[in-house]
Amino acid sequence: MSGAENSWIRGVLLHCSPEPSGPHPDAAGACAALDEARGDLDLLSGDPHPCTKQYDPVTVSATGAWRGRPTAWHKTFANACELSTATGALFRF
């Protein structure tokens, strides 16, 4: 994940099998979201809530495997609130 204003980068490792684990602060929630979306990050139900229209872009990416299937995803959101709205627990770290 990277943010525009101060150009920071951070990442976290997430394991969902055999059980949610890793340094992700909400591994169980992130794995549940991935299961609900069947590993398709474009189908995450997110956490719908109002956001300001402030433009402070945040780019996120995910690489790995979901149930043995390779996964690679990359997207830019207008701000961190819109990221949270779209992806829920997955990128909250």
C-alpha cells in the first residue's frame, strides 16, 4: 500500500490456511472477506460508509494465492476512506 502525500509504503503477510494467521492486525476478518469474495478482490463487500471527496490517492496491491490459485491485484483509490469502503478489513494495517 502506498499513500500520495508522504509517499509511504507498507505491507503485511496474511495466511488464511489452515487458519488465519500472520502479522495482519485482523487476519480473521481479512480471510473471511477473501472467502466471501471467493478470492476475487474486485468482489470484496468492503465496509460501506460516507467519505469526503478529498483527493489523496492510495494505491494498493496484493499478490499471493487463494486456495492454491495465483492472485495478483492492483488498484488506486481516491483516498484512504474510499479504500476502506471498497476493501474492508483486507487493507487495514
